[in-house]
Amino acid sequence: MTGTSCQISTAKDHEHVEKLSTHAILFIVALAIITLYELQLVLLPFVLAAVVSYICWPLIARIVAATHLPWALVAALGFFVIVGAGALFGWLCGPPFAREIAAALGDLQTTIAQLVRGVVGAGPVRVLGQQMSAPDIARQATVALRDALATPRLIALLAGTTFGAGFGLMLTLVILFFFMISGDSIVRGLIRLVPPGHRTLVTDHLLVTLDPVLRRYFIGVMAVVCLAAILAYIGLGLALGVPHAIFLALLTGVLEAIPVVGPIAAAAIAGVVALQHNSSFDAIVGYGLYLAALRLTIDQLIGPILLGAAGRVHPTLIIFCFLAGGAIFGIVGVITAVPIALVIRTTLATLYDESPEQMRRGSSPGVTR
């Protein structure tokens, strides 16, 4: 009887511990979601650095295995290669592009007048009951724009945004350096947050299954970046003849890695250069058609198909994750939405003892169709 009572007591203790562990996990997940929502802007440098370092880890591991050099040395060299490549790109392509932007903004009234003339023609048009020519419209638009930009609140906002962007870039580089050198210790620290009874499941099953899924997804992102750059050069350089097409195409490809926000910024920058070069009605229509074709091709067709195939999920889930992540968490949500969805799917597949492929088809190991 004593042995039976001990067994019953032990079983109840295990059940209590399991329930407590489940409740603790749910509490931690809820707390993490609330924290991420409140700190989404603070997390942006960490997310960008984590993605870049995660992509670089396999290459660093191969170099370390082949050369037997210390990991820290190889990672530091890789970091300086990344920073040097970015600095070289900015040094070669930045000044010509800056001159184009300065020329467009330096004579803003002429730029607006050319744009209006390209849309409505050289003759006067009726605006709000008044006959106005293209120079008149440009003059009033320039005055209104300058008055809006001269407000102290907007000047402070622009100055704060510029300072914040520069500080964020430097912070991202610092975090990237630490992530590349000591990423394994950071992962081990995160694993310690998991209850001890579940750590074996995470390290031996979940991470082993999740790692190739995430790597395929990020390889798909790199493929989309390259494809966007190629299509942008075909449209801007070969079809429209826009100056600095190579730089604009590379910029479009790089910004494509930041869904939603990146393409908008790339389109705005390319549009300024294109209008500075040719502001006729045909050129405006041509750029509009190019932009619509590029965005539909990358955002709604090729991008979701490539990323869905890389992550073994349906393309509509990719689109939904981008939109939902951006609506809830902003830029951080857009970047992390699909990886989080892949983590959830892989975790459920591990807990249900199913492969991700079986979950995608909706079948179980013992069910055939």
C-alpha cells in the first residue's frame, strides 16, 4: 500500500509540475508578446542584426572548419567585410545620386512645374474656379510646401528622425558585431529560458527541424532581392533610360529585403530621379506602369511563390503574415512575421509528432489518402 501511495503521489506531483510548466509557458509567451509590442522600435536594430548574423553563421562555420582559425577572428573579419562592402557601395554610388536629389530639390519650383506640365500640358487649366498655368500651380505648391516644412514641429521631427536613423544604424552595426562573434552563447542563454524538462525537446528536435526551414526562407529572401534588382534595372535602365539605373536597381533590391516599407522608399527615390530626368506625360505614365508591374510581380506573385516554396507554406500565408505583422508590430512585425509563423508551425509539428510536410498536407502519420 505504501508503494502504491508513493506512486500515486509521484504521479500527482508530475501532473502538477506539468500543469505548472504549461501555465508558466503560456504566461511567458503572453508577456513576451506584450513586451515586443511595446518595444517594437527598440527591437528593430536587434532584429536586423540577428537576421544578418544568422545568415552569415553557416559560412563562418565552414571557414572555421576549413582553416581551424578561432571563431571570433573569422566572425570579426566577416563583419568588417560586410561594413566595407556597404561603405564602398555608398562611396561609389552615393555622390552621383545625392547630386540628382540636390538638383531636384534645389530648384523645386521648376521641378514641380515640369511635372505639372507633363500631366496637364502647357496651357492653362481651371483649378478651384481659377485659370492657372503650370508655373502658377508650381509657385503655389512650392510656397505651401515651404510653409509646411518651416514649422518648428516638423523641423524637430525631421531632425529627430535623422538622428534616430543614424544612431539606429550605428547600434545595428554594434549589435551585429556581437551577434556574429558570440551568437552561440546568446542562443544557449535563450534556451535556458525554456523549462528544464522541455529543453531536450527544443535542442534535439525543434531546433534541428527549424534550422533548415529558416535557412531556406532567408535564401528565398535573397533570391527575391536579386530578382527585384534585375527587374528594376530592366525597367529603369533599359526601358526608361533613367540615369544611375544600376545604383537605383541595387538600392531597390536591398530595400526589397524590408517588406512593404522598403519598396515604398525605393519607388519614391527612383521616382524623384526619373522625374528629374524626364517629366513628360509619357515618361510619367511609363514610370507608373513600370512601378505597378514591378510591385505586382514581386509583391503579389513571384515573391510569395518563392518564399512560400522556400518555407514550405502557401503563398497566401506569406502575404497575410506581411500585412498582419506590419499592422500589429510595424517594421519589426513585417520582418519577423513569416519566421515566427514558421517557428509556430515547426513547433506544432514537433509537439504533434508530425513532419512539417505532413502538417502542410493536413495528414497524420497513420492516415493515408
